[in-house]
Amino acid sequence: MTDSGLGDLLLEDFRPRSSARVDVTLLDRPALPVIDAHNHLGRWLSGDGGWMAPDVGQLLATMDACDVTSIVNLDGRWGTELAENLERYDLAHPGRFHTFAHLDWRVLSKDGDASAALVAQVEAAADHGAKGFKVWKDLGLTVRDGQGSLVMPDDPRLHDALVRVGQLGLPVLIHTADPLAFFQPLDEHNERIEELAKHPDWWFGDPGLPGFDELLGSMASLIESCPGTQFVGAHVGGAAEDLGLVARLLDRLPNLSVDLGGRMAELGRQPRAAAKLIMQYSDRVLFGTDAFPIGPEDYRHWYRFLETDDECFDYAPEAEIPPQGRWQVSALDLPAEILPKLYSGNASRLLNIPTP
């Protein structure tokens, strides 16, 4: 046998191409208009300080071409940043964008009544026009108080502020923890080792940090303590690899819904279980992409994933190396009667967004 030289092939140079000959269904538009309930249009995550959507006119053209009636922008932050996001999106294009604010957890490391300060932040953001609040994964992982202790999602000092959000009729989109692999040993068994090698700060397996289940438990305790506030658990409630856990959370917490943002890779390798979950909790699952900067191909790929029965395709077709792991996905082939609620009805009701 001729020496192929494969002994010198590095994993980073491995570019496998599927040999499966399968159907390809391309959908330019969804079955009906959609609300993207999870996206990022601001400057917070851009890296260079620029707007995630540098050309709003181009973004609107993408939305129109893909039947996206509106986008929830989770990048409002607070203060001047919130005001500038609202001016650029919500005020300039009424009805097309819905900007959520954040709470500035730095008050927890300062002297004074942190609980009252956070309530004041909620009221100020609502007065300025925030359509809801985003609670990020830094709770439990990086936010520390004045004594240097990690602040968990169910910390009592956060309670009054999130109750106040509900009293104002606004929702909370909460992102707790991260994929399970980010909490597992960083070794040859970790299925997302390539991703973590590129982003080592995404690994949270250090002994001093809470584990995945502890974080999800803390999130559940928070939500349970605020029954008058509607929560949307980002990324399939933070547990897309454990849909049984997601179902248990939804059963336990009537004020919890979930979005699909950024989890096609996880859902698509368990398509029957994912479709079953969406159908069983059809009033409590929201369409969202978490794809930024968003383009037409991103939306169309999601429509294919949700509506067709295609099998064995790339969840990130534009990526040279799969960004999350080396596997492919199959579409969910959801029933037509599910799509109105998934695509827009649930977001309209839970996030106070007009129905398309």
C-alpha cells in the first residue's frame, strides 16, 4: 500500500466532506412571517466597538427579503448605550426593532443598597423605552460582589429588580451557563475541543467555578421566586444537550419559555427529541437565530432546519471548520400548525411585540 502521508495530517487541517447523497431543500422564505426573538445589533459584542449591523438599510433589506417583521436586539446595555441603541433602531424604525436593556451588576461591588440601585436601573431603562431586559451568563461565572464572591442568578439582591421588571409588564431573556462541554474536562474526550482551543476563555471547568447543573438550578430558583415576571431561557433554556432537563424546567416553571437561538447544532443531532419538545411546549418556544451579523443565508438555513425533512447537512455551511463540533444535523420537519406560534405568536404574546 502506498504511503499516503496521512500520518502527518493535523486535526486543524482535516476538512471532511460528507459522502451521503441526500436531498437539499432550499427555502427563500419561511412558511409565514417571523419575529427573530434573539439577536445582537449593538456594539457590545462586536470586538471593535462598531455596530453589529453597520448598515441598517441593508439589515432591513435582509429582513424584508426573508419575511422577518422584527428583531429583538439584546444589546441595549444601560445609560448612553441604551439610548443610542434605541435611537438607531427602535425610534428610527418603529415596530422593526425591540431593544432590551441590561442591568449594571457593578453596583453589587459598591457600598450602599444594591437591591434598591438595581430597581432604580430597571425603572430608568423602562422609562427610556427598553422593551425588556437581558440577563447574561456572567451571573455565576464572572460577576463578583464587594467581598469578591461570585454572584449567582438567584442572589437575593437581584430579586426585587426582576420582580419590578414583571410589574412593569416587561420580559426577561436570561442566558445562564453555556454548552455542557464548556464545563467538562479539557481533554481528548471533549467534543468541542477545537472551539475551546480557539476561545480558551469560554472554558469554565476551573474548580473555583460552579458547575453546569448548579448554574441551571440557580436560574430555576430565580425564576421560581419571580412568578409575576415572564422569563425566556436563551439557547433552549441553556440546556440544549439535555432536552429532558428543559422539559422538567418548563413543567416546574410556568413563567419560563425558551428560544432556539444559536442551538441548531445541538437540536439537529437529536431531531426527533427536539421536534417532540417544540410540539409538546408549542406555546413556550420562540424562534430566534443568535446569528450576527445576520444575513439572508442565516435565516434561510433556519427555515430549512425547521420546516423540511432534509438529513445530514452542515449546521454552519459557511464555516470552513464547524465552529461547535464535527457533526452534521437533520431538519425537524415541524408540523405546519406549530409554525405560527413558533415563528411569531409566542414572541408577540410574551415579549409584547405586535403580531405580523
